[in-house]
Amino acid sequence: MMQARRYKAIMEAAESFVKNALAVQVLDESNPDYGGFRCPDLFVCEPWAAANAFTTMTVLFFNQDSHYYRSSELFQRMKLAIQFITRSQYEDGTIDAYFSGEMKSASNVAFAMNSLIKAYKLFHREAPNGETLSLLESFLRKGVMALKSKPVSAANQRWVVASVLVEFDKLFLDHSAVVKADDYLGDSIDINHDGLYSERSPSAGMISDEMLLNVAKKLNRPYLIEHVRRNLNFSLYNFCSNGEMITEYSLRSESENGTPHGYGVWKEMSIVDHNGYYASAGDMVLDVFLRNMRDGYVQSYISSPYSSLKQEGSSRFFATSSIGELLLVEDEFNNDAINRLPLPGHYKRVFPDSNIVRINNSKMKWHMSVVSAN
């Protein structure tokens, strides 16, 4: 029953977002952003956000439980969106990013490809012929040229690129993509014995977990899962009672807002390890996301619109745009059989490699982190 309730709640939230996306889509043919989605917060049309929104629309379009199932109106809007996305791609395969990332960088197109590959698989399965599939393939093929030729320095972005290259090979039998992925994977994984990645960021860490877990499955490299497991075990001690994640020791504090991430990772790993703590953490992550949905958008804060977690320059559209992928997680994984265990609530935990001490007293409803500079 838990699976059915989660599925229904995600579906309702995703449909609410798509309604918003259709309302902000640029329909003026004379506008250079024709087919893109005008962010209601920052008033720009970003290709990466459009890619996420397109994939969410694709998930609903092919889902019989959705009000948008095989909707001719939605499909026409989707065609406009993919045309905008392909027009936004430079000849070298890169795209610009306005909400996160840099202009004309390989990492931006890697994130967009990570989303669009999911849409491509659905179209290839459900509608193997047609212009939309051709446009998706064109974007992916140009994008992979950028991933092969342009450097990516940030650690978590390198794992995104590696994962996308592996997926590309599985789709198009491009062995050179796997060779390039192995170049990145040949670098040591940037995680310490405590389970903290080098950027010390909970959101970036979950991105690394998701990508390394995918590579581990696709290339049959189970040793990579140990890095994921180590980070999840560390993360269990970084939840607040309201679901917020501790961010004070992140090296990316300007981009953190305390919102927990990685629902799919927590859920899949709860099944892999038969781990009730992971299952409970995943439940909390999804609950926080859905609880923070307001009028079709997830808010960039947890407790209050006046909270210090609210970020200047944040985009609700971008933050919500990949919501359709949660439905794909529900379709693939069911962890109802995993016995839930309560998350750690009363502890003093020392993480010596990270110079961090986490103290939590659930009865007194307080917690603290002690972070040493040495």
C-alpha cells in the first residue's frame, strides 16, 4: 500500500508541474525562445530545465495513469520543447546554463543528457519512429562529442559524465564512449573513510551516489557501490527531525538549501542491502519534497518562506522540472517489503577523517555539529 500511495502522490505533483510548464511555455513563433519554458522566478528559458521538463512530460505522456496519457495537445507542446532544446545546443555539443553551472560547458550538457536519455528510452520503446526520436538522438550524439572532447573538473560532474557515456554506449554501441568513461573512473573516487565526498555537499554527494550506482550496474563493477553505501551511512547522521539536511560544512554552501535529495538512491540501496534505515531515509526525502510542493512547484526552503534556507536567484521551475523521474523510480523499484527502521535519533558520532562531530538528542529536540578546521 505504501508504494501505491507514494505513486499517486507523485503523479498528482507531476501533473501539477506539467500544468505550470505548459502555462509558461513560449508560444510566440517570433520569439527566439519559442518552445522553451519561461522561468517565473528568473524570466529566462534554460535548455537544461527544458530538458528536465520535456522528460517529465514524456513520462506522463506514456503513462496510462496520467491525465496526459497520449494527449495530442501535450505532444504538440513536447515537440516545441525538443525543438527549442536542439536549437539551444551549440555546434560543439554544449549548452548554456542559467540556474546552475557555466556557459557552454560539457557538464551542463551531461546533466541534460542524463535526463533526455530517459525520454529517449521511452520514445524508443513506445514510438520508435518519428521526428521527436530523431531530434533526441541528434541532441545526444552532438552532446557526446562535447563529453569526449571537453574537460570536466568538478568531481561529482565527472561521475555524471561517466554515467552518461556508459548509457550512450548501451543505446548506440559506441565503445569509445566507455573508453572515455573509464578515463574518468580511473581517477580515485573522491570520498574519505567517513563517507564524505570532497565537496562535503549533501546534494552533490547524492548526485555522485546516483551516477556511481548506475555505472556499477551497467558495467558490473560492484566495488563502486561501496562508495555509495559509505556516503549513505554518513548521511544517516545528517538529517534533522523535519527532514532537512545539515549543510554547514559543505564547500558549496551558496548552493545548499537543506532540501534532502537522492530518493531513488535511498530506495534502490534499501533493496540491494535489505536496509531498513535506507528505506526510512528515502521515505523522508520523498515526504519532504512532496510536502514542499506549492501550486505545482517545490519551494526552495523547508520550514518557512522566511527561512534562512531560502535562496536568492533560485528557480522553482528548475527545482521541480525533473519530478517525472520519481515516477520512473516507482515503476522500477518497490521496497514495501523492507522493514522500516527509525533513523538515528540520539547519538554522538565522530567522523575523524572529516573533522566533524555530530550530536543529536531527539528527546530534547536539538542537534549540533562540531567542525574542526584542522
